[in-house]
Amino acid sequence: MITYNKHLLIALGLFSAINGHAKAVNAKRDTTLAPVETQSANTNYKPAFRGQTRIGGIKTKTPYTATVINSELKNPWGIHVLPDGRFLITEKGATMRILKANGSFDKQIAGLPAVLARGQGGLLDVTIDPAFAKNRMIYWGYSEPPADGSLLAIAKARLSADDSKLENVEVIYRANPPYKGTLQYGCRIVFDKQGNLFVSTGERSGVDIRMKAQDLSAGIGKIIHITKAGKAVAGGPFAGKPNALPEIYAYGLRNPDGLAWNPVTGELWEAEFGPRGGDEINIIRQGKNYGWPVVTYGIEYSGEKVGEGIQQKEGVTQPVYYWDPTISPGNITFYTGNITEWKNNLFVAGLSGQHIARLVIKANKVTGEERLLKDKNERWRAVVTGKDGALYGMTDSGKLYRIAKK
């Protein structure tokens, strides 16, 4: 009888172990869904590595709500959270304003210089000095209209004590050369830990100028690294190189509208528009060439190849992730709020994609993708984590959403 019980217990234990293992395997499989992209790609281009595009899908388990807290913005573009939780916002038509933390209008800020609000130009990104509480300095980008075209200009000014006007406005940088088109200015501005600025500049779209993204004597199609005075940060990768701008940090970019610091690694991440397909997420590293317009996973709007139709080339840094077809990524943010499963995920504002993309990042690779708020049918221009731990999303239709845990 004792022997029988021993054998029975062993058998039951073995069955339990096998059953538990099966459940664990199935649970593991259930964590990754089919890729969220179901449309056919524009090309038959092959990724450089597994998981570079169309990674497996994921789904948020935490219940959350998406509430419109303002629906009266006019073509909003840039958003920055102030130390007190209010929102500093730019509107393309040359308006800068402050919203209260609850989304209601607070202040409209006067004193902006002339802005060319045409095409993709206008009043663009905005940020504040790391020492804003003491110096009240604001930095912003806009399309400036010189006589021979337009260009991306970066300016700074002091915000008055009553938050109503800009004082001592000064243009600190211009992304030359000017161009007569009104597309693809880029424009995202972030501060590094040393108090210097990284600025993304677009290559202006035209086939007669976009090759300057590869030209180190031009300030377009680049990541620029400058001081608060607009000078090149010392020790840049091209400092001292003949005919190269010393402020260039990285090059070969198309229309980079997203820059954000990865809170886990401390590295600078970037998002940019491709043409038809080829939207990219990149890790920006000093001196690197990101390929445009020589290397791309996209094609021309006409359907023709871009250049020779090359996707990989020696000396060109591959994107961490790309989309085909395009989602048109606006700005990006690494979430640092209070929804635990979203912690340190990369959120991407999708314009033509009409959703917010959530990317799970592990060891600098995308391991899962989710499409949020697709049912809202909105062109998402910007996303940011608020002081209250919620995710805030701003749309081209003029809405500001608060996306928060139920």
C-alpha cells in the first residue's frame, strides 16, 4: 500500500509538472500577438535583422480612459510640461499659449517674431531651460521667412513674470541653407545633462536639396548640438574637419520630428518620416550617418525607388525599427508615469497612422508594438507624460487628451 501511494504521488507530481509547464508555455505564447500592421508593404525590401519591422503585437492590460480636456486648440504642434504641471503649447499659426493642468486656457504669450505659417512651416517645437524656475528662459523653433526662401530658426527669450509675453527675443541658430519650399523643417529641441541643446532639422523635401542631408557643410537633415548661445558644443565629431559645420552631431536624416531621452540607457532616440514607407526610429550617436537619401526602406511618392533603392550600406547606421506603410511619426516620449506596464515604453504620435504607437524596448530592440486610440480617428501630433503620471496626446484637430489609469 505504501509503495502504491509512492508511485501514485510520483505520477501525480509528474503530471502536475507537465501540465504546469504546458500552461507556462501557452502563457508565454499568449503574451505576443500578431503584428499590428496588417496592410501590405509598399516594397519587398528585407529588414537588416529580425524584429526591425512588424514585431509581434501586445495589448495593455491596465484599464485606462482617454478624456478630451481641451478641444479648441488651432493646429497645435509643440507641447512641454511646465514645472507646475501646466502645459506650454505652440500652434502653427504663430500662437504660443499656456494651458492649466486641467486643460483650460490660461495665458496667451505675446512677442513672437515673424513666422512663415505655410505648408509644414509655422511655429514648431518649444521647450524650457533646465533652470527655468530661476531664469524663465524658453526656447522654440519656427520657420523663418528670409528673402530667398525659408529656414528653420531656433530662438530664445525670457517669459515675463506674469506669463504674458516674451522678453529679449534672440535667434540663436538657423539651419542653412534657406529653401523656397515649405516642407520638412524637422524641429524637435531637447536639452542634455550639460545644459546644451540638441535640435533636429529636416532636409526640406525637394529632390534638388535633400542630398544636403549628406552634406556636412549644410545644417539641414541633421541633429545639431549647440550651446544656449547657439554655438557649436566643443569637441563635436566634425569639429576641425574642412568644410564641415562643427555643430553637426549626426546626419543623413529626412524629417525628424521626434527626439527623446531613453531613461534606462540615457541615449537620445529619434523618430522621422520616410516617404512612402520607411518611417524610422533611431538611436542617435555621435558622428553617425543615418543614410537618407542614399539608404532608406521607403520609396518615392511616385512609386519609384529612392536613388538606387539601397536599404543597407557600409558606414550607415540602421534604424532600430521602421514602418512600411508609413504611420507618419510626430514626436515621441518615453513614458515615466504611473501605469506600471507602460513604464519606459516609447510612445509615438502617429499622424497618417491615426493612432499612438506603444513600443516596448528591451536591450535597444523593439520587442512589442501596440496601437492605442485608433478608434478616435485623430492625427496625433504630440505625446508627453504629465506631472500627474498620465499620458497626454495632442491632435491636429485641436484636441488635448488625458490618457490615464481608471
